[in-house]
Amino acid sequence: MKSNLFPSMLKAALPARTVFMILLVFHYGLPAVYAQSDSATLVQAKWDVVRVAPGITLKHCWFDSSLFGSSQNISILEVQLNHHNRIDVAFDAHKLKPTSEFAGEHHAIAAINGTFFNMKEGGSEDYIRQDDHTINETVPRAGGQRSFHQRAAIVIDHNTVRIARWDSSAQWEDHLAGRDVMVSGPLLIDQGNLVGWPVKTGFFGRNPRSALGINGHTLYLVAIDGRNEKAAGMSIDELEKTLHWLKIPNAINLDGGGSTTLWVRSYPYGGVVNHPSDNHRWLHSDAYRQGMDLDNLPADTQKWDHTGERPVANALVIERR
């Protein structure tokens, strides 16, 4: 039999909000309280907002040890897609180059790094199509299985952008209806529903993150800094929740880690908005070998600047007409 004595004593001695929080823990446990606190912290935050161009806004907020029990640095470029603002896929089938260089080649106003790639040989590991021409095929894992980042895709057709979910067929991406396609993942939010990735370690643990979100004709390019004392980075689970709390109903993860780069033409520091975790550290590391996965090198947890863009194989660029 459950006693009502404890709640009654609380109500008599404590403010109503304090009582509510204690009872929430009492009935549902700490995770529910933390989730409510984190969502409130995010939604009530005062974001720095800069108008980049008509229909394009850059938002930024730093959370000092206050989000998911950690410091987080979040940058979001919000783009209204219309006949002036469009998104395009930039790529090099073989050579690696910084996101800013892809942006420059396309005379873009903004860009974010794209999907996963081969760091030794160049080229995307995931399917890319541009103007109805296949550039890179999906490279499956050993045994022919798809990786977690090969089960969703960004599909672009003129000013329409959507996120497609893998239908379990072998040649799924070949049949997606759209002129431009970039396979990536994992899928985070599908029609308002969190996909849910319970793994908390390795790739799914806390890392710098890049993501793309869609709400109708509004596009969100998201960069989460990490591997630094000022920004812990987010797990896939935390990234899902963050975008969900920001009321983004469709979202997909892009390549992250040291690849995470959000670039805006008018921004200082060469246009790099976030703080890339590579930070040129491989230039000073005895452990570095040409073509190695730079995420295997230890990050500089104290240096905090906008240098050190990692060369990547592709990017998503925002062009303004």
C-alpha cells in the first residue's frame, strides 16, 4: 500500500515547483527530471541571431555546463528555400578539400560538410547523385551490410528537399526520385518521431556533430562543437532530442567529428562559424600518418578557435540567386 504522508509533508513545507520536481523524481526517476530541465534550458535560451541574407539567418548559443550536464556550443543556419535560396550538392569524386573550398567553387553563401568519405583514397563512401548522374556508389561494409550512415538520404529536386528512409531494398538509392541525392545517416527524426539510437559509445557517444533538418520549406544546417573543455559534443541520442525540442520534424545526421564545419561567407575567421576539433593537430602529432582517420588522434581539449578545417569529399552548399 502506497502512503500519501510523504507528499503531504512536502506540500506543507516547500514551494509548489520544488514539490513538483521532487515528486517527479519520486514517481518516475531522475531521467525524466533531467529531460525536462534540458528541454527547458534549450527552449528558453537566448540565442545570438545574425541575418546573413534575406531568408537566411545564423543562430548561435553556448551553454555553460547547462545542457545534458555539459557545456555545448550550437550553431544553426536557418534557410528559407525559395527561388532565391537553393541547396546543392558539392563533391569531388577523388580529391579531399575543405568545406570552404567547395563553397567557393559554387559561389555559395553558406555550406556544411556532407556525408562520410574515404580518408585515404578520397570519394564518398555513400551514394551521391547530382543532376541525375551518379557520382559515388554506396560502399557496403564487409558481408554486404549497410552501415548506419547508409540508411537514409537527402533528396533534392529544384527547391524541394526531403529526407528519405531506406526501404530495405538493395538498390534503394538508385530509385529515389530527385535530381540530387546524398545518402547519409543515421536518420534522427522522421515526421516528428525520434528514431531512437540507444547505443551511447563510440560513434554514437559524444562527438562533434553535423546535421540537416527540414520543416516544410525551411532548412536547418546544424553544427555541434565537441572534444573541447568548452564543448563536450553530443551523442546521437542527445542530438535527436536537441533537434526535436527545437521543433524540427525531420532530421538526418551528417559526417561529424573533425569533419564538422559550418561555413558562412560573411562570417569572420575565413567564414568558419564553428570550432573544428581537428584544429591542425595532425601537423604536430608524431602519431599522424598520411591518410589515417584523424578522429583516432587525441583532440586538443583547450585550444578553441576556427582554424583546422578538415579536408572532406563533399559538402552541402547554399546558393543565392
